[in-house]
Amino acid sequence: MSISEKTVGILGGMGPEATVDLMQRIIRMTPAHDDADHIRCIVDNNPKTPSRIKAIIEGTGEDPGPCMADMGRRLESWGADFLVIACNTAHHYYASVRNAVDIPVIHLAGLITDHLVSRYPEKKAIGILASPAVKMTGLYTRYFAPLGLREIWPDPEVQDRLFQVIRDVKRGELGAAVTQQYQGVCSHLRKKGANIAVVACTELSALDADLPMAAVDAADVLAEEIVATAKQARAIFEFHTPGQVRTTQRI
């Protein structure tokens, strides 16, 4: 590792397949000629983190915040210079992690919002492909609304189908039938007026399907940010304040 490089700490396991998928994206996006050119990743791939679905959607589960805070502290103690959370829904507990450590924690929803504003300024109707927990918590709403971005969500029965796709991926089902269901949800969002979609669930990112509309994959944007930050081609910017945009991307 170059002396000037930074080490990323990844809070993972939510779910495990999605965490491995993120790491593969990091490897693919890293300009490398040999092993030493890749960045150092310290990963807590912890599938024992209390269920976000049970805590948020069902309202009966254990609070994942303390577990995630402990993961963050451990990653910092092991040498991480900055942290990321490899799950959109888990960002509902972002403050628990941020308050537990003394290093930056990149907020995925803020990062995606900045990406949309800087690269797709003409697109204001944003389809959301995510767990219903993301809608319930207003994760993206807080970042989109101050900048005039409008969320478009699937109708309830279509959202149920998308949630089933997410559950299927968690079980390791990545076949054609699951992909077709997912593509059908995307077509539905396009008919509802979305002019771009955000793949805001790392399980859906792991499915890696060809979509029938323009889409920004949160996992891709996060992987790109990790590489650029670790290589110090980009200043660490946490994006945890709604309405915040990056004024300088390169250093």
C-alpha cells in the first residue's frame, strides 16, 4: 500500500452477498497492475447484525444501532481511516456509527444525491428501487427534497414484488425469474414518470440485471467513492447534511 493511501473500513454483512459484491466492484474500479496497487479494505462482514427489517418494518426487532456502532469502533481500532456502510437501509442507524468513532463515515444517500445533481442535473423525477424500509425512514427524501428532486416509488403491490426480489437475493436466488420480476418493477417506474432510477438496495445491485431504463447503482457510486478517497484523488466528504453538495471533488 502506498504511504499516501487511506484504508477503508466497511460495515458489511447486511447482507453478505451484497458486501462481497461491493468489494468486487472496488477491485474492478481500482487501477492496478499488481496486488499492491489495490486498496486496503478492512471488512466486518457481520450477518449477525440485528435485522433492519424486523426493527423498521415489523417494529419488533432489536435496535441494530449499538451493534453497528461497535462494528465502527472495531474497524477504527483496526486501522480504518474512513468508514462506509454497505447497506442502504442500515443508514437509518448512521448516527449511531458516526457518534461512536473519530473518523469520517460517508453517508450513501448524501453521496447518491450529489452524484445525481452533478451528473444528471436535468433529471428530477427519480425512481427508487429499494426496500420499503427506505421509504418508511425517508432516507432519500431528506436529501432529495431540499434540491428539488422528486421520488417515484412503485405502487404498493409492485413494491411487494420488489421486496420479494430482495428476499430472493438474500436466499441466493439470482436466476432469470427473479431478474424478470425486477425488470418489471423498473418498467413500472418508467411508466409512472421516472426519468432515471436509483438502485438503492445492495441486494438489487448484486443481482446485476440489465434494466429497461437509465439507472444509477448506489453500489457503483459507493465503490467509485471508496477508490477515489483511498487513493486520495478525492477529499473525504461525509455528505451527512441534507442539501449538502460537494464543491470540490478532486484534490
